Amino acid sequence: MQPGRFQGQQSGTSNDDDNPFILRDYDHCISCYRCVRVCAEQEGDYAITMMNRGFETQITAEFNNRLKESACTFCGQCVQTCPTGALGDRKAMRAESLPGKLKKTRSVCPYCGVGCQVDLLSKEDKLVGIQPAMDGPANEGALCIKGQFAFDFVQHDDRLTKPLVRGDDGELHEVDWNTALDHAAEGFRKVLKEHGRHAVYGVASGRAPNEAAYTMQKFIRAGFGTNQIDNCSRA
Ligand code: SF4
Ligand code: SF4
């Protein structure tokens, strides 16, 4: 083997892609095309591809642009399949300097009714990243942008952890659950009395298990006497 004729040749163009999710550092790329194939064959997106031919072949986004300007949905599957680190999870990499050992915990994505399995990456008590579970029966290693990257809400300062009820002063106030539920029941009674049963409409959560969805339709049908009940999973 004489490796000299390959020396200095790079695959892909490092174009300082400024998206917040995926680092593209083609100095580490070995032109295996796994990213191109997963984008086309699994995600059906064709956001990244090869350009040029033979020795000059390069990995690139559409029109050699940045990912933000391409059809990329930021599903992260190219990052997960890249064997060399040429593509990296920028959000997880930010946690490199945090103290503690990286821990993996198997869980289920909380966003929609598909129920993709994920491995949560944490350091001490902080959630720092997410990886798709390759053996997850519903997703088999795939995720969408929300499951892959949208986990900041978990530790966000604005996250609601207690019920809020609007008072006579027009402001929202923290209350206990019994007070909040009484307030909601009173609101339902008022609407029924003033506008009748067809003024009530129920939408069950896509994350609700069958039993909860059944209870919800019973609550709307038997409780209010209307068939106006739906489930957001239908979207
Ligand atoms: S993040 Fe998903 S859509 Fe974007 S380039 Fe990678 S595989 Fe394709
Ligand atoms: S998967 Fe990684 S190493 Fe393979 S072609 Fe894509 S960027 Fe290069």
C-alpha cells in the first residue's frame, strides 16, 4: 500500500455552519456516505449529498449552503450514524465542561403519541443531551428535531411546576391542585348554564394511554352530553 497519493485530501467542505444543533467538521470525515444515505433513505430529506466526482468528491448540503438553508429537519440521524465525529451534537458538546460523569437513562420521548425510546444523557442532576434508542421498537434509532434537541424546557426557569389561577386582580396566582380543579369545575358549570352543552369541546392528549383517553371521552360524553371529543394524535 502506498498511502501518499491520498495525503492532504479532505472529504466535504467545512463551511462554518452556524446552526445551533449540528457541528460539521469534515477534517474527520472518511467519506463513508452514511450521513448521505440516512438522510435520504431514513429521513427522506436529501438535505446532504455528494458533490464532484472521484477523488474530488465532497459531502455538502444543498447548493453547498448551510444546513439552515437546506431541507434539513435537524432530526440528528446523520450525527448518530457518523462513525468518526465529523458530525457532532452541539448541544451535548456544550456540557463537556460540566462536572460529573455522563450517565445514560432509558426513557420515552414525552412529545407525541409515537412513543420513541430515548437514552437521556445527564451529568449530576442536569439533562445535557438525548440519543435515540437503536432498539426502540417504535423508532429504531430515529428521532425528530423535538425528541433529539428540544429538551431545554425540562430545566427552564419559566417551566410551570404548580397550577396557576387568574385572580380578580387579573394576575395569575399559584394555588394547590384542589383549588385549581374546583376553579375549572366552576368554569365548566358556568359555560354549560350560559351557553349549553355544545359550548364544551374536549381534546385528549396524544401522550395519554388508552385508559386515560377512554376516561376523557366518557367525561365529555357522559358528563356534558356532547360528542365533541377528539384526540390530538389525529394530527
Ligand atoms: S439532521 Fe436529519 S435532515 Fe438534517 S442532514 Fe442530518 S439526517 Fe438530513
Ligand atoms: S457519516 Fe461522517 S464520516 Fe461518513 S461521510 Fe458523513 S460526515 Fe463523513
